[in-house]
Amino acid sequence: MLLSKFQGWLDSKMITKTQTFKGTRLIIVLCVIGIQIPTYAGAQRTLADDAAFSEHLKGNAEIDFIRKTFQEEAQRLTSFPNASPSPEVAKLSDSSTVKGPQLGDARVPLHLRLIERERLAFVSGIKMIKRSLQGNCPEQVVDVTTFADPMVRSQELQRIQCQRIRRHLYQRGTHDEGLAQEKSILELKLPPYTEDEMLSRQRAGNRSQDAELAATFKAAEAVDRAVEQFVRFLDSKAQSMRMMNGRFMFANEADAAAFNGLQNNVLKMQSQAP
């Protein structure tokens, strides 16, 4: 019975979470899976895998708590980056008070090492998110008429560049976090079948995560590029354009047509973004 439940446990315990990343979807992952992967014949289940499954069950409650705390803290960071962390976050992150076991120390029960693996992923993941959110990006302009002000146009270009840096840091950071999760599985010195299953799912999850982030950030970049082209056009026509009754007016029909085309492109890219 224990062996028959093992596969389902692996599928059910891996999670993915999507949050908001200053206008862009943020995929936050501690342990991504949930994808059905075929079982390979390289390793057979043994009684040692039964024992590993039992150890997983023992650590479930604490692992779930760490994951829940991570999701809450990630949401807080993206919304209120300067707010103080919760006591739970501070406790999990304080290396001076938390003395976890070495992941590869087989003398320590597996469930304690699995909990420590989750805590280390928590600490590393929070640091990565903080790095990706460094700097103060200006707020996105929502009223197009304010682009008549050159200062507003300059701030919007600064925002676009700031968000590009954040997306790059986050995309690279999540990829590295996924690789670190693969490495930590190997450190646990699990029975061959359990190790193969966890590695297969972690790698599949990493590929899925990389692909989703690439698609999400590609769409965000398309929007920013369209806005950037629109703003730079206004900069180039600053001497001749005027604002009348809440509308941009241009010196000739060609400029007015170019303005409308660029504005429509922004709206199109925004409508296509996930």
C-alpha cells in the first residue's frame, strides 16, 4: 500500500504559485512539479523507498508551513518591499538561531533534512526576490495626456529600463534556484528510485518554469517596447506638438497618423499580454 501511494504523493506535493510583479506575473517556486512524468526503468522501488516515503510524511506539516510562509512573504515583497518581515520569516531566515543539519548527513532522520532543504530554499528564494526588486522603479503612467510633460516621459523611460533589469534578474535568479533544487536532491543521498523520481520532476518543473517565465516576460517586454517607442516619438515632436482639450495636436497629418499608430500598438500589446 505504501508503494502504491508513493507516486501520488510526489505529484501532489510539488507546487507553483503566480503573484504580481509590478504589473508582470511573477512565478514563485520553491519546489515545482505537478507534471506527470513516465517512470523510467533505471531504478526499482525498494523497502528503502517505503522508508523515505514515511519520512516525507513526517516532514509534511513543517514543509507546508515553510512554503505557505514563503508565498506570503513573496507577496509582501512585491507589494510592500520596505515593510518589516513577519516573525515567522525572521525566524526561518535567522542562521544564528536555526542550526539545521547537513543535507547529506545520513545519521540525521530524512524528514529533518527535507525540512532543512525547504528552509534553505526559502532563504535563498527570498534573497533572490529581494535582489530582483532592487532599486525604486517609477510608477507606470496611466494617463496618456500626462506624456505632454517631458518629465513624465523621462520617468516612464526610466521605469521601463528599471523593469527590464528586474525581469532579467528574476528570470536568471529563478533558473539558478531551480538548478540549486536539483543539486540539493542529490545531497540528500536518497534511495535510487526516490532520487530518480524527484530529479525527473524537478527538472521537468524547471523547464516548465523557464518556459512560462520566458513567455510572460516576452509579453511584458513587448508592451514596454511599444510604450517606449510611443514616448520617444513624443520626445522627437516635443517642439511642434501641442495639447488642446486633452488631445495631442501635431503640425502635420503624417505626425498625427504616426501618433495614432503608435498609440494603437500600445493598446494592442497590452490586450495581448497575459
